[in-house]
Amino acid sequence: MSMKSFLVAVGAALALTTGLAIGILASRERSVPGQAEALVHTPLAVTPGGPLPILWDAPAFSFVDQNGRRFTDRDLRGTAWIADFMFTSCTSICPMMTARMAELQAAIPGDKVHFVSFSVDPDRDTSAVLRTYAKMWKADETRWHFLATDRKGLAETAKGMKTFVRPPDPDGSIQHSGIFTLADGDGRIRGVYDSGDAEALRQLVRDARRLSGTSTAGGVPVTETAWTLPEAGSQSARPGRALYASAGCAACHSQARVAPGLEGRLGSRVHLEDGREAVFEDAYVRESILDPIAKIAAGYPRMMPSYRGQLTDVQVDQLVEYVLSLPSPAGAPATGPAGKSAARAETVDPVCGMAVAPGAGTLTAEYGGRTFHFCSPTCRERFLQDPEKFVNR
């Protein structure tokens, strides 16, 4: 049996016999592993310094990218590429995956490695939606391709990538895997990696560089970079601002359904999922960056990654300083230490007390002739179940 056949058989056997659950599916907290997912946790017999295994051939595909251009697998011939499956309205692991793809983009400079993000939501993720998403994440669009799929093509592509994808069903649920897949310039899959594992991502950087021929420069090995965010000092007069963008903070915290807003929050109260309260100040922001699950804001999932070990102490200081300095959005009343304002019902979530900046995409509900704004779908649902409980708090 060839190595290729053996690896595929091992992956299939593991998926069928062990019920391996790796916990990286979006939208529902259950795992339906495919062959690729099984390989994430199956050590491959690779000779140190030897070639990467050839696992299987990547499928042919043809979709429209974020700029409305037809993009196919043939456009990737001659370049290594890293692929994932995501959707723009995801409030689960997609923001984390996209943040990691952005870090990969920074860790592998040049044009020898491309990135492909297949949308698993054909009904909503049009080219225009994906273009906005790409710009929000500061994607290098010369080599990061966001593809608007169709149901038939998506099913065939997911099957060919040996991964699990289920587009929206009648109740609106979407399921997909959280793996990254590496392919070479001949369209052959050479590695599968857990997007939530830092060591796996370091290995992906090394493997992608090997495939692209960028692991050496003039015969001299390139020094391996640590799995950290790019240096920010040369990117802006305010280093924290560059870090805020490169870490994906802006992309997540600009969407109330994904993460709480950070503008104008200095001194305000933060209601936590366990019923406690915190004050939005230096210590809270710093802890949120390094140990985000210690204090989860009410109404939000445990999704934010820890940047401990990825940012230096100086970078943490710079990022904290920048977040605390963010002004309230234009037209939104400022909030004081008690999180109150002259128009509390219109600018503060009535359920959790979090300041909410009204604007496009903000969740709202009408009651008693007034419009209430919410930081998250969870708070809005609680309000709708019993508005009187929250209106006159």
C-alpha cells in the first residue's frame, strides 16, 4: 500500500471507529470528524528534514472571489496555499480562525504562499460581503482570496478537501471544521493543522516555507520567527493602534454580535457572565488580553484567544494604552464610571448595562414606544422574554 493510501485509510478508520471529537466545529458544539480532521491528531511518519507526505490531490473548484473575479484551483498552480472554511456572520470560531490566518499572512511574507477562505454560507456571503470582510481584517488581497461559493460547488470542494461542512439548514445552523489545510503548487495536500493549536501553527509556517522555497535565502536558512504578532513600532506613530489592527481586535470588536464594543469605555462597568461586575480600566483590559476567560462579558461566548506569549510586555502596555484611549463613537453619549448617561435606555444595554453605540448592525428592540440597543443576541433574547423586568431598572 502506498503512503498516500495508507494515510487516507488511517484517517478514515479513525473517523469511523474512534468517534474522535476535536471540538473545532462552528455554530454547534459537537464534532463530526472527516478524514482530514482525524489526521490532525495522527502523527505522520515523516523523516526529519525529509519531504512532507503527499496526502491526496486537492479538488478542482471555480468560484467568484471578493472582487467579483472568477477564481479557480488553476490560479494557484505554482504557489503553495493554505485553506480554511468560514462564514462572515459566524460568532463562534470563525473570527479566531480569520485572526490566525491574518497572523499566518504576516508570518509568511512575500507572494510565494497564498491563502484561500471558502465561505460555507452561499446564501449570504456574496462577493460584496466578502470584500468588506477582507478589508476589515486587513487582508493582503493580492494573495488572500475569499471565495463566494454555491451549494453544489461547496459540497464538492469540502468532499475533495476531506473535511466536514454543512451549509445553512432550515433552522439556520451552519457547521464546518476549524482546520487549516496546506497544499503545494501542484495542487496536492501536504498537511492538515488545528487552527487553535499554537505549535501546529508554528509547524504550518515551517511547512509552508519549505513548500514555497522560502525557508532559505541565498542558501542560508531563514531564522524561524516566533508565533507572535508583527512588530508595530514602524507601522504607526501609536504602536498600540497598529497592534489593535494586526491582532484582529478591530475586526471583532466592531461587530456587537461578535464582541463588545471598546470605544469610550474607560471607567464604565462591565457586567460579567457569572454575575460579577468589573471596571473597564487598565487591570481589566490587561487581564482580558492575557487571560480572556477569567472575566467573560455577559452575553458573549468564550471565544477571544489569549495573547500571552504572543505579545511582549511592552506590546501589552501599548495595546492597553490604546484601548483605554478609544473615544466614544461620534454622536454617542459618553459614559462615566457608573456606565450611565443622560439617555441610558437608548445607549446602554438594559439587560447587562454595557454601553452600546447605536449604528448600523446594532441589535435593537422596540418596546413602549422606545428603542433599546443590545450588546449581543443573548441580551436581546432575554429582554424580549420579559421587557418589564429590564425597562425600569
